[in-house]
Amino acid sequence: MLQGKIEMKSINISIDVEPDLYGGKFEGITKGLDKFIGILNKYNIKATLFVTAEILDKYPKIFQNLKKQGYEIGLHGYKHERFDELDLKEKKELLKKSVKIYKNVLKENPKGFRAPQHSIDNETLTLLEDYNFKYDSSTIPWNFHHIFLPQIKIKFDYNFKKMKIHKMNNLYEIPITSFILPFSALTIRFLPFFIFKIYIRFVNLFKNKIFFMHSWDFIKLKKSRLYNRCPLKEFLKRFDYMLNYFNKNNEFKTIESMCLYD
Ligand SMILES: [Zn+2]
């Protein structure tokens, strides 16, 4: 039994909780999160939520309850601004304001950060250390999804070493798992189902895996071509299939517990 546990692979399900993709409303929070939690509860999974400070401020009870249930809550910027487009002063101000809201709502220091649209840079990493964050989970090495979605500016990184959890000074970098396509809701929707099944079997070769999705993946977004390729009902079915698959051969962890035990 103990032997099995030591060799067990692990996976984290993370969700970026932010304004809806089109129109900037909050249906992903008011309607989407319940669907997300409902599926996770079926497998008794505690996920990691990266929430914008604005949403934490607007819906404190939702996140206080999730924290009580054992979910991990990190920050995802203030209003979902790209950090690499801000100057140092703006970055400082936004982080200060966001950390203050986080502490007010959740009564502790935030430990994890994911930059909106993966827009992490060295200045922001240094500031995260100043604010005593424990980890950043913004990078997606070996990812080519901007070829299909050029509007999302993501830095290329071909360094194999950066695919693993690594430490930079006092901060851990927890890269989102990726190979050609990111291990994400986008890929669930983009690939034909039978190829997706092969993709997750390949991804399972990684010891620690970080999967990511968005609050608006759980609502209807009819303007999106990707949504129309795989509407909500089909998406929920595929997400459930994936959790069922990993539930057989992986331990589901929060990111913080992956940092501790890696
Ligand atoms: Zn985001």
C-alpha cells in the first residue's frame, strides 16, 4: 500500500477564475463554478483556483466556502491585466492592492500566483518574492497553441528542464504541463475526442501534471469557434472522461502540496 503511494503519479486541476471571455460578465463565477465543483466532487478532488482580486472582492463567500472545503486559492491579477505590459510602478500597485483584498477575504497571505495570459516576467517574479508568495504557475514551456490562437501572446520556451517544477531563489515555478498543445480545456475542445484520448495517455507519462482551464469554460459562449466545435455538454462529458482516466492511476493534489512533496 505504502509502496504504491510512493510511486503514484500526481495531477493538479487548476482553474483561472476571471471575467467571461466575451463581454466581461461573471457568469463563469455565478453559473460555471457550480458545474466545475460538481464534477470534482464526484471524484473527491480539491483543485487550485487562481482568482482575480476583483472577483474575490465581489464574491467573497464563494471563495471563503471553497477554502473551507480544502480548495487552494491563488491570485490571478487584479482585473486580469497582462503584467508584461505594465511598468514596475503599476505592477507594484496592482499586486499590493490584490494582496490586500486577498488577505481581507481569506485571512492569510496568498501563496500562489498565475499571471493573466501567462504574462509573467522577471520584474513580476521579484515582486512575488517580496510579497512572500510561495510559487508562480504562469509558464507553459513547449507550447505551440499561439499558432492557432495568435492573439494570445505567449513566450516560446524550448528548455526541457523548465517543464519540471523548479526553484528560482525562494519561489517555485510550477509550469503548466504542455507538449505541443497545453494540457488544458482548450485542447479538450480542439482535438477530436479519440486523439484527445491518446494525448492524455501521453501526458500521463509526466510525473507531476498541471491541467488548466477557465471559469468561462463552464458557460455557454456561442460567439467562440472553439466553443461551437465542442459545446458545453460535450465539454463536460470529455472533462469527466479525463478525470475518470486519471483517477485510476494518479493522486489529485493542490499545487501547494506538489511543491511540498516534489
Ligand atoms: Zn486568465
